[in-house]
Amino acid sequence: MTKSLSTLVGLAVLVAAVAPDEAAALSRERWTNPEPYGVFFNNYDPNFYTGFVPRVQDADRIKIHLGRGNQLRVRMILPDEAIDNFVVDQVKKHDLYQEVIDAGVIELTANTAWEDYDAKFEQAGLREIAAKKGTVSPEEWRELNVEALQKLQPERVYHIQKDFEQMTKAFYDSLAAAPEPKNLSQKLDLVNGYFENRIFAYELTKEQEAELSALQALAKAGNEADFGPKAAAFFQDVTGGLYPVEDGKIDYYEYTAVWAAGTYDKMTKVNGEEMPWITTPGVWTFIPRMHGKGITGMVDYISSAGYYGLIPMFPYEYGGGIAYNAIHNTGISNWIQGHPLLPKEWKTYTEGSRNGKPYNRVAVTSRGPVSHGCTRLGSGHLAELREMLPSTSDDMKGIVNYRNVSQCYDVFDRKGDGEEEVMGVQYYIAFRHTNERVAKHIWAQNNRQDFYEWLYGDDMNYGPIGEVTFDEVCTGKFVGKKAVEGATYQNVKLYEAPYEPETIQFYKIKGVSQLSREGMDFNRELRRVGYGYDIDRKKLRLPPTKTASAEAAEG
């Protein structure tokens, strides 16, 4: 919502000197690509997520990265509990939705995302899989969950397997060859190299610095026998024990999602090259929102301002007054009829419309300069992110949000196989909006080539999906919570994550104002199903125990 004061002061002179002539890039042309994006709806009603992402209840296992190209990447190191409870949690979530619908607590509005979700749920056979729990071995049960997760979330689930003994030998060699580090930055380079693309340490304790020095002394002395056990202990310390090591191997699953993101409403220029400006770079963590127009004191704060979509947002910086920088939804919506920029075909779009008529509005995120300082996601993607995070507000505190300097890409080895790629996503919409929160200019046409030429400029060698390359790029680095340029990569490919359809179902709570305390609590509670959390049925206006019809629905 607001650019940080420190960023304003530190960069005011720079921006005045290098801010490009943005009018030359902006256009009032109508988008010509008719492919629908975003969420089509009618009114700002409450909504719930209708998809199949896993939930992780441990904030330390969730890492968020924002980089050049305007995409947000969320990586979750899946614990055994998240995998072993995936199918059961999906059944509980589905059946809770079914119960509040059947009990007449809510009335579905606008769209038929619930019906689409219900059909996919049945097609996936999740209830039948859940019924096998306790009848098969723990190994078989885990495999059933993994298979279901991979089937329902293609191109997001990765099996990471590493030879830890080889990793430790490479760490030994790197310490033996490296000069003694003179500062924190050089120390972090050595530490993060132990498990590249998986350790993102940005500070070290005095004890960790001393241990690193001792390990380097052992390596330079050729004492590999003593080095191994001490290095293994050091690895567990700096990673917080997130990566399981057993019999000299690392073997676990990761979940990675990539979404288009909107950044501060300015272009900037670095080394003569124009690009969207990422403000508040560095390492930020989720904090409770203590000021605002909704119910405060929570990380999963919901604003009473309708244009925030009645979906929880995630603050990471206090900006004064009631303003925060946060990850939130599009922040705007567009009336479709008569809009001069939206594709003409959207005026007659009716897919999933509950009344069969064209929708009144569409919420699309701008993958480019658009915000007052926050990070904007599509409304459906924000709902999806909320579903992935811990159930309670308290357990979301401290989730790490890494934000690159504007010129540095998010270069990442998503498969854990050594192939590093620039992160991207198949989403080609960027615009600016008025103070009334209506799109008024486009940054580029919404076809892939024109959009990429604007977004990536001369850095990119254009080609089909999977064949876009970059001759040379920098990746981000973080030192003491400050973002700086990191390593340089040559001849690296662009990974274009598929655009994930934004699946949310709109509803009204019968007899309850959606902006009342009761309405807000209902909205928030309906999003909290997950292992280790007991749903507050009172907040959902349900009886203390399930009705006979609800139990029958569960089989």
C-alpha cells in the first residue's frame, strides 16, 4: 500500500535521475488476445477456495521469492504430516463446504466454481482413497497421498533426492579452496553453497560463524574425517533441520507455485535498462496487522474495503497510520461492459455463470507496475496462497518473503536436479489504473511476444515456450536482510509455469452482514481446514457435532 520511508529517502535522487518516460510505454489500446484471465464475478461477496493445494502448518517450511519478471514463487518443504494428511484434509474441506451449503448457512452466488470443484473431487476418488487409511501400510498410505497430490497439482510437486555425503564433500572442497571470508556476504556464499538453491541464509549467529571458521580450518588442514560429522551438524543448524538426512541421503518432497505479481507503480532504469521497480527489497516476514479497517491483530487480515476481495491479505511492513505493505489481491476490478481496454470477447463471457448471463466485473492482476508499494496477486491466487499457509494467524507469523532488487531475476533449480532456470509464468497482462481503481492504460499488448519484449527487453532471446533464453542475468542475494546482486548466470532458460486458473466460489452468509465481526470470522474460519487444527463450528454457524446428513455425506 505504501512505499517504505527508507526506500523513499534512499532512492529519491536515483529515481529522479533515471525514471524513464513512462508515457512512451503506456497505451490506451484495447487488448486483442481474447483468452480469459482472472476472476469473473458480479459483486464483492465473500468467497472460498475451490482447488486442491496442500497445507503446511510450519511457517519455517514456507519460502516466498519475488524477482524481476514480476512473479511470486512460493516453495514449501513438505513435512511428512502434510503428505500423510493431504487426502484426508481434502475430504474434510470438501465436506465442510458441502455442510454449510446443505445446512442453508450460505447461499452460492455469481459462479459455479463449487459445482466444478465437487465434480473434480468425485472424479479424483478422494473419498475412496481416504477410506483406505488404516487398512494399508504407512508406506502405501504415503504413496497414495503422493500420487493424489501429483495428479491434482501437476508441475508443482517435486521429489528432491540428494547424496548428502557428496554434498558434504563438495562443501569440504569449497572451504579448502576458498580464502578466509572477510565479511558476512562471503560467509553466506560459502554456507548457501552447501545446498545451493535450498539454503537462503541471510544472517549467521556468532556460534555459526565460529563453526564455519572451524570447518574451514579442518578443510584446509586436510582433516576430512573430523570434518564430515561436524559439517552434518552445522548443516542441520543453519537449515533448522528442515531437510531430512538419513543413511547419507536427502529425500523429501517440495511444492512450488509461481504466480504473476504486481509491483510498485513505477518503472525504473538500471544500467540503462528499463524495468518494473521492486520497492522494499530485502528480507521481510509476515506480521500481524495492528491498524486497518477490518478486524486487526491478525496476519490473515481481511479488509472491509470491497476492492480487496474479502480475501485475507498478508502484511510484511508497517507504513504508518493504517497503511501496510502486504501481499494482497488485485486491489481493483473492472466493469466489463463499456470498458475501453478489456478484450471485446469478455463482454459476452458466461462460462461458469450461475445465472447464465455475462458477468458484470472481472478482477485481473497487473503483472507490472501497478501498486502503491504492495505485492498484488490475482484474487484466486491469493485465495490459493491462503489455503497453503498455516491454519492460524499466529502460526503464519514470520513467514519469510525474499524480495530481489529490481534488476535481479529469481534463478532457481525447481527440480533439484542441477538445472537452474529463470522463474516466469504464462501470464501476459499488465496495466495501470486510476485512483478510482479502474484500468486506464496497458503496458503492452496481451500476447506473449509483445508482452515479453516489454517485460524482459534486450535480456531475452525470444522463442516458443521452454525455449526462451537469457544470455546473462543476475540472481538475488540477501545479506543481513538487505537485497543485493547475487551470482551471474549465462545462457539460462526461462521456466514458464502454467497459468493456474483462479478458482473461488462466491457466496452470501444468510442473515449475517459479511462485514460484521461474525461475517469476517466466518469468512476466515472457512479457509482453515488442515491437519492439527480443529474447525470452530460455532463461527461457521454449525451445530457442535455434525448432523446425520453431513455424516452420511462423508460415507
